[in-house]
Amino acid sequence: MRSKLAEQLRKDTDESVRQMSVDERLDLALSLGNTVIETFAWSRGITYDEALRLLQKEKRHGRRYSRCIEELDVEDKAVR
């Protein structure tokens, strides 16, 4: 059984997004991404940059080995 409130909220959100320009949608998507990173950083007690690095590293976990990615990790450690 679905929530009527959730369905109405989804419908309202979809409608408001449809009325936005492409630039407004892009700004919304980027701000939501930043909010997620800020929340992750806050929950872990780390800085925004540390959270971003950790999320990027986790995204690569389990992927095929790539020397260029390894070089990025080395550069990242040098910056810290």
C-alpha cells in the first residue's frame, strides 16, 4: 500500500522540476549533491574535502586496476 502523502509530494516535486529551466535543474542537482556530501562529512566528523575524497575512493572500490587512478591517489596523499 502506497502513502497518499508520498505520492502527492512526488507529483508536486515532479511538476515543479518540469517547470524549471535546464540551468535551474542543473543548479538543483549540484546543490543536492553538495548537500549529500556536507551531510556525510558532518555525520563522520570530517571536512567536506575529506568526505569528497572518501566517497570518490569508495566509488572506485572493486573496479579494475588502473594506473592513472593509482597516480591520482598518490597525488591526493601528497596534497594532504
